[in-house]
Amino acid sequence: MRAPSVVVSVSLVALGMVFTQTGASFAKGLFPLVGAAGATTLRLSLAALILLALFRPWRQRLERQQWRAVLLYGATMGAMNLFFYAALASIPLGVAVALEFTGPMAVALAGARKALDFFWIVLALAGFGALLPLGQATGDISPVGVLLALAAGGCWAGYIIFGQRAGTGGGPHITALGVSIAAMIALPFGIGTAGVALLDPAILPIALGVALLSSAIPYALDMVALPHIPSRLFGILMSGQPALAALMGLLVLGERLNCWQLAGIAAIILASLGATITIARSVPAPVS
């Protein structure tokens, strides 16, 4: 079977990004029904069932050290999703994704050595400053939502580090295990806030759609594309996530951002793009 070209691979990754942010915007529609923690639980649980059925990780044998990394990988994934969805309850999708980018950007900028590298750090900090609720220009941005999004970013950094140690590139069974652990982390919070509402058949189609759009489909597309695309090019593509999130927030949720917020998101995108291009150390950024 012929390997897909770089152009096709880039198209698949871009399509996966669209699915991811569309799924996040649809997930916000579940909040009035089951809350943010309930939506997180439904997304991760259904995604775990899909991935377990597809990849059957129980057929693979892991070393004890790798199991520890997989547990940490899944735990940080679960915490990342809980914090991120909780942030979405009080701040716009585009702002939440931009603030969450503190995690992968911090991991990438850990290798900063040149003066230009530190320029990207300053630019990113300026972008974050434009998104913080420091004045009337920031609109209705909740300080609690900002802190939750930053916490999600911290978990994303751990997710990247532990994912590398667990060997996410070694096979899809690692991701299936990680998502399953993340679902178990989220489950008590979902039950505590939503209870039996999680079992309501009326919300199952939306929840299944969120699980497919946010996890299963993007991961499947990445599995096809990533072996045929340079890691730096993948990082460049990921830099567009905040802008795409802002667009989907506008189209699906009607979330309008002011000029300061748009400028902050643009600064973060440019900083991420610049860091990806100029810093020698390449760091993969798995789908959230």
C-alpha cells in the first residue's frame, strides 16, 4: 500500500484539528445537562470504549517501568481534560485553548538558548497578558476560568513528557490504555456532579459525537499521517489550534472575542510558530 504524501498527511492533520475543536464546541452544549465534569467523563469513557475495541491493548505486554509511565500519562490526560472542560464553562473556547498552550510551549521553550528564542517567550507572555482579566478590555473573562485553563496547560506539559516516556509512538495500544486511565480519573467527578444523568439515552448521541470528534477520529487521522510528516511541520500545524478554536467558538457557540483577546491569541500563535521553527529541540504535541 502506497504511503500518503506530505500534502495528504498535512491535510489529515488539519482535518483532525477541525474535528478536535468542533468536538470541544459541541461538548460545551452538554454542560447544561451534565456539567463540565460530566461532559469530560462521557467524552473520555466513550472514547476509551472505542479505542479499546479497535486496538485491544490487552494483547500487548508492558514492562513495569512502562506501566508507571502509562499510568502517569493517563492521569495527566484525565486531569488535563477535567481542567480544560471546567475552564470552558466560564471562558470562550478560543481563549481557553490559547491559555492551555502554556503547557506545550513551556516544554518546547525549555530548550531556549538563543536571543530569538527568548523573544518568543516575551511574545507569548504578552499574548497571555492580553487574555488575563486585568481590565475592562478583557470583557467577561473569568479569573477562575483562566486559572483552570492554565492548570490544563500544566497537565498538557506532563501529558507530553509522560507520553514520550510511555512510548506513544510505539503503538496505538498505549493511547488506548492512557485514555482508559483518564476516563477512570474523570469518572468519580462526573458521577459526583451529574449522577444518573450520565446514563440518559437522550444525550448519548451528542456524547458519542463529542467522543468521536474530539478523540477517536483525530487520533485515527494522526496515526495515518504522523509517520509521513516531519515533527517540526506537525508543530507548526498545531500552532494554529487557538485560532481554529476561536473560529469554531464563533461559528458553533456564537462566542465573539474583542480586539485585545484576538491580539492575545495572535501573539500566542506567532510565539508558538516561531518557537517551533527556530528551536532545534523538537517536542511532539499529542491531541488533547
